[in-house]
Amino acid sequence: MAGSCCNHPPTGSTLKFQIVIPASYKIIALDVGTVTGILDGEQYEKKERFLSRGIHTFAQTSSGHDLVVF
């Protein structure tokens, strides 16, 4: 898997995840339509974003569980 995140994060939590293959990714949740938050210091809402290899930080501001970096 190129990227992954954590299961069942509480809203407002900060997650760290690692990207192995640099590419465009989206953060999705199985139980909500839109995931929002702050990804690497910039506003994130449902759109693909290029992520370089390494550690990234996502502070979730929406509800949603089972987040996946896809």
C-alpha cells in the first residue's frame, strides 16, 4: 500500500502517516461523503493532492471514521 492512515480517529485529532510512492492522493472515509481538515498545514477538502515521499500530518475537522489515503 502506498499510503495509509488510522482507524476511528476522533474529530479534531492529528494523524501522521507515511507515503512511500509519491503521487496524487485523496483522504476518504467509509462513512461520510466529505473529509475535511488541515493536510500538511493547508486546508484540505475532498480534492486530490500530490504528496511526496515521507511523513505527512492531517488534522481532521470533519466527522468520519476509517480514514484511508487513496
